[in-house]
Amino acid sequence: MRDACGEALQVTVDRDAFASGTILTSAIGNFRISLISADPHAVFLSRRRASEDDGHVYVTAPLQGRAEVSQDGGHAVVTPGDVVTFDSSRSYALEMPEPFQMVALRFPHRLIGLNPGVTSKLTADPWPSTASLAVLVSQTLETLGTQLENWDPVVAEPLGATIGGLITTLFADRLRSGADHDPLAARQMLMLRVQTFARENLSDPALSPAMLAKRHNVSLRYLQVLFAAQGASPARWIRDERLAGLLADLNNPANDHLTVAALGERWGLVDGSQISRLFRQRYGLTPRDFRKLRQHGTEIADPHSVLPDCCG
């Protein structure tokens, strides 16, 4: 039996072997976390998408059973404790030959500054359960997945930032080994370092493209080239990250006693009139209107972070 999950994604099961399957999923910050429990089946993305921008990066960790991942010429068998990644901007196969449970973390490439092309250096090449980083990531994903229904929305946004740092560290560790001989890997390593530093210093009003370039010993022009490969500019990226932080704070009822200006200062946004204008350009309404709608029970999310529930 085959079911479509998007234009090119197919799920194949054996009617005699497949009796049940469940997916619990939730957004944590800009990440989508899913706990998947099912009988044997396989998922195939059989052809490249028309646009790589449609895809996402997946980081998965089996909790029970085993899974086989094939992509970019590689093939890996992963068992509990292992961590593996694949990229839905290109064809892949994910096969579960026995009853299994796994946690899958999904996010857009832009979230950690990776081009879809560079993920081919990461896919279907697992971090084994004997590696310290794999242990940390696997245990984190297990906790996230098994406690999926218990997360307080108030902690979701800061938790998402922590997850992003962990995944960035995981990928950077793998890319670092090839950076000396691969210019693309070296550029991606630099981008990861730049964005990690920037996220840690968003509250500093002095954070700017010029500061980032100086801090990382590159020219401003080269920094602009790096971000252009992501379809952005350093200034716009910093602005959008700050606005996303402000959005998260406005979405947190614990901050209702603070003014928009005070929250903006947390993210390096110090001009009140500019905050309102930029926020409206980004999200379609002012910070005050956003807060009022949320207080009246209207659920609003960052339109740039909403991820579809389909596996691709």
C-alpha cells in the first residue's frame, strides 16, 4: 500500500505486517519535534524537488528498533543511541524493517545557516552511540519526544534556542574535520560560527555586520557574500533574529507587565518607533496589536517558522 505525503513523498507498508502507527508532533521554537511509533514501513522521496528551498533538515534518533537511511550515495543502519540526519531537499529512503519508535527533529536550512548542498557531507553518516555528542543529542531528543505533551509554551521559545545551539555544535563538529581540504565546508563552518556568535549577542545594540566581520577576521564584503548564499544579508539576518526574539517574548504571558520598548531592548532594538515599523513589516501587525490578539485568545505564530506536518 502506498500513501502520498506531499507531491513526491511515498509511504510503503506491508498490509500483513503493519497494524498501527502514531505520530505526536509539536513546535518548539522554530523546530518541529515528532515522536513516531509504528510497525515496519518505509518512506521514500523518489525525486529531487523543484526547489531546494522546499526541503528541511531532519535529525533523528531511534528509541526502539532500527532504521536504515539512504541518501547522497550513503547508507546507514542506526539503532538506539545513534543519531543520523537527512535532507528532504533531495531524494532519500528511510526504512524501518521492524516495529520501532524514534524522535525526529525538523527545521529549515536557514535556521542554522546551512545551504542544502553542504548537508550532503552530513547525511546518512550517523554519529554512533559511542560518541559523546551523539549521547548528548540522543538523550535530549528522547527527553523532548517522550515529554512532548508536557512542555509549557512559555519555555518553548528559549528551549528552541538551546536546541539550535546543540544541533549547530553537532554539525560543526562533523564539518570541522573536512574544512581544511574543502572550501565549501570551511565557508559553512565560518557561517555557523558567525551566526552562533550573533545569536549570543543579539541584545547588544552595537551588534552589526561590521562587528561580525571584524570579530571573525573577514572583510565586510566577504561576510555579505556568505549571507548572500543563504538569500539574505547580514543586516537583514540580524534584524530578523531580533524580531523573532521579540515575537517570542510578546507571545509569553509572563512578559505582559513589560512594555514593548523594554522587550525590544532585550534584543538590541532601542528605537521604539523603529520597532513598531519593522515588526509590522515582518509580521503584518504592530507589536501592541499582536499582544492584544494573543491576550484575547487568538493563537498567532511566526509565519516564517511554521512548518507543515508532512514528512518532506
